[in-house]
Amino acid sequence: MIVAIDQNLCTGCRECAQVCPVCAIEGEQGKPQVIQTERCVMCGQCIQKCKSYVSLLDHGNDAYDRIRKERNLPDSVQEPLFAAYSVCSLDKVRTALKDGCTFTVVQCAPAVRVAIGEEFGEELGTLTPGKLAAALRKLGFDRVYDTNFPADVTIMEEGTELIDRVNKGGVLPMFTSCCPAWVKFLENNYPELKDHLSSAKSPQQIGGAIFKTYGAELDQRKASEIYSVSVMPCTCKAYECDRPEMKDSGYRDVDAAITTRELAWLIKEAQIDWNALREEEFDQPFGMYTGAGAIFGVTGGVMEAAIRTGYELVTGESIPQVDVTSVRGTEGFRTALIEVGDLKLKVGIVTGLKHVIPVLEAVRAGTLDLHFIEVMTCPQGCVSGGGQPKLLMDTFSEEAYRARREAIFDHDRELTYRKSHENPAVKKLYEEFLEAPNSHLAHHLLHTTYCND
Ligand code: SF4
Ligand code: SF4
């Protein structure tokens, strides 16, 4: 169980049920609600919506303390505690950080750096990669890496897989596989379409697999000494890293996934003054990333990143417009036609899992003529993930999602490299270790077969 509803706090308003994309929340109006765990995809959207709470101010120390302890939250948590919540997994991260024999490695997803500042009073959507790196180093992580790097690797692997499927008549349309809530939904409800999923792991898992193999070699460490943590905007990433198949190196790709909110609690607990932090860089080589890796945090970003690289790999020419605006937007389902040399690449983007059902029905019926479909569970992709800072009023949500989205595109525009295949550290990874995208070793470590039977 990763997401839960406190039966003592829930007032039965059923606002959470309105946003649950899979109708997993059941109960009578006015009575405590229950999550049907077999349907829940752990996206955390109910957490973002819930408004029933206990607070220090309204309910006093005793009531507040009791719930904080029940949820195993650090004393640094002072904010209201809501009926819908995610289970805190900070204990194991603290233990690893204190253990002198453990080499701790952390990675941060692209959407975290445009939201965590909100926990420290910064404007909605403030971009803070430098402070994030500095705070993680102060917490004691031995290596501070970036999920944007494995996002670039994902594009190399997934893009090559797509080109292969198109050229060799493989299963199409191919679906992205970086959103674990979406993957779980497909496994639960449309298992017969599993072969449409890209076999590439998500950036989180690809990062974890690289850190414990190539990364271990570079640091002259044994994989068994490495404890790998990821900071994600997403509650479902804790489920993904626990999946039994996610350990192809012989060791778990990722040992613990925490949310943006949890990282903020950890920073406050360590009494790190966020506002006084001086900007620092992520550690190399896995802190090197392109704009294509950065835009994974927004709906359409994976598709845009794949097109930037796919175009150049297929045609051997520079893409005329790096900004592929035809795949941007926030509509639940949108399509675009991209000319890639002689190929007319037909793509679709789904944002918000509720919008995927007609798409899947059309794929099942064989009536949807597309090559590649990106699916993200959350309303505007990971910037609006269930593990992001909670927005107390619904009116702030749209504003926050817009600001975070724009910050990601601003970041993309300011980076030296904007296409995954141009990332010098990615090139070196293939030269020194993986040989080529979809090589035997790349397949072994960075791809998977979903096996939720
Ligand atoms: S975590 Fe997501 S799927 Fe599960 S009950 Fe909450 S909104 Fe529904
Ligand atoms: S869209 Fe992003 S944040 Fe939301 S469930 Fe998927 S991976 Fe997690």
C-alpha cells in the first residue's frame, strides 16, 4: 500500500473520487472512503485533491502529533495532514545516509526542480536545479545525479526500438513506458496490449541500473555497497522500484523512491536553509543532460524528445525546428503528423489516464492508425504528479501546472545540448560500456518484460 485514506479524517466529500482516473475510491457520500487497491494505480491524484485535514492550529498538538507518528513523519512536518496521504519511506533513506559503509547515490526527476522551491516559499514554478543539487549534497549523498541523464538514455533506447518496429513491421502503435501508473493500468485492464509497450525501462530504473554497473566501475565500488535513491514527483515510482523484475544487474536498480514533498521534509529536518543555499552542479558524468531529458517532466515531452533524436538518426540531417510545438499542449488526447524523411510518422499524446480508454479501445479494434503514443497518468504529465507540493486551493493548480511547465521549457531552451543523442556523457556511456542502443548489454540492463500476471 502506497496511497491510503485515513478513516478517522475522511469526511466523505468524495472530491478525491472525482479525480481518481480509475474509479478506485468507493464509499457513500458523507462516510469515510476506501481505496480499492486492486484498481488503484498509485498516482496520488487523490492526495492532491483531499481537503479533510488535521492541523496544529485547528486541532492542537496532541491530535496532530498522534497522526504524525502514525504516519512515521519527521517532526519537521508542520503542515496540515490530510485524510488521503502517501506512506512515508524516509526511514530507510535516513538509515542509508547514516551508514558509513554505504555509498549513497541520488537522482532527481526533471519535474522536481520546478516545484520543490514552492515548499520553501518560492514562487510557483521556480526553477531550482542548483539549490536542489546543493541540498542533496548537504544531506550527505555521496553522488548527486540527475534523472535527466537517464531520460536521454531512454530516448536512445526507446527511439531505436521505435525505428526498428517501424522498419521491421513490429507491434505498433508503440506506447511509452516511463509512467508506472500507466503501465500498471495497462497490465490490469488491457493485458492483451502489453506487447505495444516499449520494452525500455523508465528513466528512474535506467538510471538505477547504470549507477550500479558502469557507475560502480567508475567509482571503483561494488554494486552491493551502493544504495540508490530517487526523488520523484510521483507516488507510483516507489511501486515501480519495488517491482521484482527491476534488478537485471543482480541488484535492485533503485533502492528507495521518495517524493518531492518527502525531500522537502528531509531538508527541513536537517535544518538546511534552502533560501541561503548557493547553487551547485550535479555530479558528473550522470549529471550531464540535454533539453530533451529536461522536457520529460511535461506532457508531450517524451514524444518531443524522441522526435528530436529520431528525426536526426533516420534522416542524418538536423531537425529544422528543435521545438516540436505540434506535440505540445494539454488536451487529453492529441495527435500530430511529423515528416521524418520519407516516413510520415503519426503520433499521439494522452495526458490524464481517463483519456486513454477510447485510445486503447481503438487500438484493440485496430482502428487507430498511429506509430507511437505517449501516455502520462497525471493531468499535465509529471509536473502535476501526486508527489509534488500540495496545492491547497484548486484555483492554484492550473496556475502551478502552467508555471512549472513553462519553467521546464525555459530550462530546455537555455541548455547547451537539446537533443539526447548529442549528450556527450551519453555518447561516452555507449562507447565505453553499452556499445550501442539496444545492444545485448543495453537490452539486458535497460529493458524489461512486464510480468504483472
Ligand atoms: S492513488 Fe490514484 S488511482 Fe489510487 S485511489 Fe488515489 S487517485 Fe485513484
Ligand atoms: S504522469 Fe508522472 S507523476 Fe504521474 S503517475 Fe505518471 S510518472 Fe508518476
